[in-house]
Amino acid sequence: MNDRKVVLITGANRGLGYETALKFAREGHIAYTSMRDMKKAGNIMTVAERENLALIPIELDITDERSIRACADKIIEREKRIDILVNNAGIGYLGFITDASEEDMKSHFETNVYGTLKVTKHIARHMIGRRSGTIVNISGANGIAAFPGMGLYSACKSAIESLSETFCLELGYFGIKVRDIIPGTVNTGMENRPYDFYKGLNEADPAWEGLPGKLKAFYADNIRKAVMPEKAAVIIYKAAMRKSGRLRYSCLGQTGMLLMIRKILSDRWFMAFFKKLVFPYKQNKAE
């Protein structure tokens, strides 16, 4: 294969990252699948051996500068380059902003924003030197229309939207392409992670008047109707491989309708519509 790419995918031990790495490898490219815990690499190694794929697990903690340098240096030493970076790693769980602890706030931004920035900053330096490369950021519909119960996650995705535009303007000068992927709701298994996806919803708190239960039901239904990661991985692959200057790509599913409504309606009407969609009950007006 003459145009074989060296690709680094963060957070690739499961879900969307795993399927994206698998797609690149099956198309003949060299896919480095990063993860914090190398004990979780068993499945990737099994698939790589069974299908004879260049699917290579590598240790990476995107919040740790030394880990980022070690990961990048190891790949560059072995392959002499990194052609494509896919910033996929992230965390997220439900909870009202007013109930969020300082730890919740820090963990969201440290991983989803600062981690993405740290990795991109390091890899971009290498790409600038080569005057070539592609950076793919996974943002989300949450970055365009904030979702109740996912305020911290939405704020992080809004930041990624803005950073993607900035990267596109700054790095484009050096021939580096930037892609911003808006996958909508993807069934990544986030709700089945080791931490409790619903941990921020205190259903026993009478102050919330049953809202946590309604929100939990809304997201559970949303996840059941979500886009499968294999489909989203195809969009990511095609976006990364295209030579055009297009920035944004989407595979929104049902979320696409919500974003279309967001563009059409005024803020007042959209908020009223969304509240009814998520919290189908008669609201009490403040005294």
C-alpha cells in the first residue's frame, strides 16, 4: 500500500475509539490504539493477530505530559512519523451543574479539554516540521446545543468546537488538515463504564422534584436509539482521508433533527421545546 498512514487514536480500548482503530487497520493503515491501562489490550491483540492487522496497543494517559511524550516518541522512533491523530479519549456522566463537585469539574475539563490540547500540541509540533498531517477531533452535538444533565460535558465539547476552528486556521498554514466530527449520540458504552454514568443524579433529593428520574429515562431511551460506533468510525475514517479543506463532518442520527430545530428556533422557543422533550411535565412558575 503506497499511501499507508500511521495513525494514533486516543481512548481506543473500547467503543468509538476501538472501532475507529479497527477501520483504519482493516483499510491497510498502521493504527496505534492508545489506552491508560495496557491490561485492557487483550482484545485488540487478539483481533490484530487473527486478522493480521497493524493494530498496535500503546500506553497513553492524555492528562500526563510525560506519558504523551513517551507515546509520541515511541511511535515516531518506530515509524518515523505520525500522519493522523484522532482525539477520541474523554469522560462524561450525568448530573446537574449545581450538584457538581470540584472534582467533577476538574476531571471533565482535565481529560476532555486539557488532555486533547496537550496531545494535539505535542503531535502538531511534529506535523508542522513535516508540513503534513491530519488532526481529527471528536466534538459532539452537545457542543452546539447544550443538553440538561450534561452541562460539564457540553461545555467541554463547546471548547473542542472552538479549538478545532482555531487549529484549522493556525495549522492549515503548514499544510495540516483539521477535522471536527459531530457524531451525535453514539452507543460507545459510556453508560457501562467502571464509574457510574448516572452518579450525578440524586433521585432521592426532594429538592429536584423527580427531575433526576425523568432525565435518566430520557438518556436511557436516547442511548437505545443511538448510532452504532461502527457507523461513526466510517465517517471518521472518510473525513480523515479526504484531501478537501472541509472542517466539520457529522453522523448525527436522531440528534440531527434536534440541531436543525436549534438553528431554526429562537433561543426562547428552543429552550421551551427542549424542556418539554426532556422533562414532560407541567412546570411550576416561580412566585
